[in-house]
Amino acid sequence: MDWFLGTDTATQKLVGMAVAILLFVVVMGVILLAVDRPRRVPRWVVVAAFVGPALLLLAFGLVYPGIVTIRASFYDKAGSTFVGLDNFVTAFTNEQFLIVLRNTAVWVLLVPVAATAFGLIYAVVVDKSRWEKLAKALVFLPMAISMVGASIIWKFVYEFRPDQPGVNQIGLLNQLLVWLGIPPQQFLITQPQNTIFLIVVLIWIQTGFAMTLLAAAIRAIPDDIVEAARLDGLTGLGMFRYITVPSIRPALVVVLTTIAITTLKVFDIVRTMTGGQFGTSVVANEFYTQSFRQNNAGLGAALAVILFVLVIPIVWYNIRQMRLSEDVR
Amino acid sequence: MSTTPTPPVTDADAAATPAPRSRGVSDRARIARKRLSNPWASGIALVLAVLWTIPTLGLLVTSFRPELEIRRSGWWTIFGDVFSGEAQFSLDNYETALFGSSTNLGSYFLNSIVITLPAVIIPITLALLAAYAFAWIEFPGRDFLFVAVFALQIIPIQITMIPLLSAYVSAGVAGTFWTVWLSHSIFALPLAIFLLHNFMKDIPASLVEAARVDGAGHVKIFFRVMLPLLVPAIAAFGIFQFLWVWNDLLVALVFTGATPDVAPLTVRVAELAGSRGGDWPVLSAGAFISMVVPLVVFLGLQRYFVRGLLAGSVKG
């Protein structure tokens, strides 16, 4: 089995990858070749060949584990004794988890609103500026890199050196404080505002997404509406308030809800910047800690279920708004 | 695009590729915009763009500075030093990060590549086939199944992880690349099937009918009619999936167990950030080693990239 599962040397890894891809191509090729006889193969066999592999994977990897996890959330650490709602009671009453829930709420309130606001301002401004392409690319760039990379970039901005003579700050934010005559701060350690400094990172990432979508929506506002408003004497802020914002309302809602879903599941930033210490943990990070570090499977499952339940209404609203904005068009 | 219930895709399309027939109109629009271009707006846009870039620039500059300099002074002093001719640059940090025995990011880079390629090819192929059946083959229960697959998008991947991990352990593949390939493929499927189905639905029925009259079965129609027309959609989703897998931390962390044999760059770099938090020479270089591929993709394929990212932004 070594050629199949081995991961010791670089060659072995590359060969393993090539074998996996080849295997996949051959299996799918054989299946498709077998059903490629229009009149002799019953239709259900053809259907099974096309949707079967995908549905099998989904049943094995999403549906079945989902049910197992929901069941596990009513069991104890080891998954052997039924404990009813105890895990959920812990998650909603224990002081440590109340901080987690509070942080998650702050994230979900702040990130979508701030990122959408910045994105909207930027979309409006950039529409009338020179260097439009370059400016857009620079703001969108954080969206391309990993959240791990983004976290390290910002960790460096927040870097703290003790306030002693002869020690220079190397983090930009603390240097700015020093220039202003304020003593440097431990941004990532001082509670509770450290959560805000983590939130800044996700806002920085998501603004580019909001800007791109909203800029497209603004461009799609019909010229005659804008022209008519201008003839009526609307300019600047009035135009923004009475024409731009109402016209792109559906896009605004889609952006807000989409970012909210991303925010609810945020994990990488907290993991990389603080590891969830210093009172910065959120539900997705606590799920990882409980499931894979504390080996408390029951509580971990309960946190995953809480995440699931929190996502449902946002997704539902998101899809409804997408449908509505379709109808408008 | 009237059957596509995802405005992000259409918006991105509209932004990325102005329809050729309305070139006259868009030309006039551009001229008009130029006339309206407002110095204040340009100023604010420029300030915001610079503000958004400074954090990245700071770490990039740092990654090229000698270790001692990094510890002694802030990266911004480099601008003064450049004028006075005292600025020092070196590639030592990259060498240490890539080949140093304690960091060894080179081998993690390889892991990232080995993880990413199959995790892009497998789900897209399976999703294309399934999407074709949902769009063009009549069978009982089709609509119900399609809605069910669509609805699976709301499942957070966290909820599947512990059971999946124990399934991998009992199958004897735990700690191999197979766990990550399979998991990424599974997690990508609902969105991929949904999006590709929408693109397939937009292909005129007359084309499919004509092929059918010529005696082509579903397999031939799929390969000869559908695939060539779907290349842009596949490229857009492919890039999105590529970046999603390359940038992922959670899936890799859980299923590879962070072992050096199979863990990707993100896992290792995140680990370094925790264990060697103050070691900025290695961290800054490491961060950019992990970001160079996404950055190249972003700069080179920006149009497809934006389209794919917007189409897939709800995933996770």
C-alpha cells in the first residue's frame, strides 16, 4: 500500500497525487464508457452514472456526519452516556462560553456593517476617480490571500515592544502611538478591546468583496433615473441618499448577509492571532478547541450545532433576497 | 442569465466583460465618467487604497530586511535609509524559512500543491456530471434531489468533522492526503453542482436537441456540446476552488493532524505564528511564501478570479 498512501519523500507524494488523479479519471471514464450506448442502457443507469458519485459522496460526507454530530451533541465527553441538553446548558451558562458567545455576537454585528459601509463609500468614490482599476485591485487584494497570511500581516502591525529607552517599536500602530506621545499598548492581550483589533482584520479582508459587488450594482442603476434626479436638482449626498442607496438595496442585503455568514464561521484569524486566548475565542474556534484539543466531543458537537442553527436564518434571508432581486430585474 | 438566481455572478460578469454590442454606449459612458471624475473623489480613493495596502507592504518590506535590522528598527525607517544609502536588503529570511531545518517550508509548499490539484479536479468533474443530469436528463425525483443538494450548502463544515475523522480512521487512511482530497471534494460539491447547473441551463435547448437527433447519447452530448461551452464557468469556479483549498486552514488542520508529512503551508505558518510569535524574519518570509501563489493568480487572472470568488463567496 506504500505507493498508494506513502507520504515520506517528495517523489512519493507526487506519485501518490498522480495515481489519485489517474485512478479517478479511469474510474469515471469506465463508468461513462459503460453507459455510452444511447438505446441499450436503461435511463436510470445513465442517471446513476452521472449523479451517483456526487450523491454518494454527499451522503457519506455531509448528511450522515451531520446526523451523527447532532446526536453526539446530546451525549457526554466520550459519547457514551446520554446527557440531554447539558452540553447546550453549559454553552449558554458557563462564564467562559458566555464570553465566546458575546465575542461571536460582536463579530457578527460589526464586521458586516463596517465592511459594507467601507465598501459602499469606496464603490461610490472610486466610480468617479482616476486610477479606478489600480485602486480597486489594491482594496480587493486582501480577499486573495489566506486569512492566515492576513492575520500575520496584522499581527505585525500590532506588534508590541516594552516601553523602555533604547527600544524601538517595530509595529506600525504602536509607533504611531509613540509619535503621538501615548505609551505603546499590548493590542492583542488587553481585554476586551483585543476582540475589536481582531475584527479589524476581517473588515480589512471583506471590504474588497463588498466594494466589488456594490460597484457593479451602482453601475447597473439605469442612466435615466440618475439623469431625472439630476434635473430635479439632486447632487452629491442627496443623490447618494435618495437614488443610489434605494436602487442597490437588494445588493446591499446580499452583501451584508453573505459577510455575516463568513463572519459567523470565522476561525483562521482567531486561531492564528491569539489561539482563542485572552478572551478572544469565538464559536468556531471554541468548537475546534473542545473537539480536537480538549477531547470533549459532546460539547464540541453542541457548539457545531449552535453554529448550524445560527447560520440557518441568515442563509434563508440571503436566498430570499437573491430571489427578490432577481424578480426586480 | 435570467435563470441564474445568484446576482453576484451576473453582476461580476457585467463588470468584467462589457457586452461587445454596446461598445458605443460604454465608450460614451467612459467619456462621461471622465468628465465627472472628481478630484476629491480621486483623492479619497487614493488615500483609502494606500491605507489598505500599508499593512501588507510593511510585512513585505520586512521580509527582505536582515534579521538584526528587523529587531532593531521599524520597517518604515527603510525609506529614510534608501535616501542615505544605508538600506540593506537580503534574501536570507526566505532561505531560512524555505530550507532551514526547523521551519522547512519548502516541503510544506509541496504538500500544498499535492493537496490542491486533486481537490480541485475531483469535485469539479463530479459536479459537472451531476449538474448535467440535473439540467438535461429527465428522471423522477430530479427536482427534489436538486433542491436537497442546494440546501446542503447551509451545513457548516464544522458539523461534519468529528464523524468524518473517525470514518477515515476506521478506513485506515487517517493522516494521508486522501482525507484532505475527499473532504475538500465533498465540501465543494453542493455549491459547485448548483452553480454549474445554472450555467448548463443557460445553454440553448436547440443545441442539445440537434445533437440528440444526430444519435448522440448523454455522454457524447456532455463531452461534445456542454464542456466546450462551459470553459469560462469551469475556469471561474476552478480558480475559486483552487484558492479556497490553498488558503484553507481548518480542514487541513483537522484532517492532516498537522504532521509535517501531509500538512500544507497554512497549517505550518499558523503554527509558527503561535510558537515563534516574535520571530519576524522567519514569519514575514513564511507568510509571503504561503501567499505568493494566490497573489500570482490574483494578478494574472484577476477577471476570472473576481468572478469565481463572487460566485463562491457564500461557501465555507
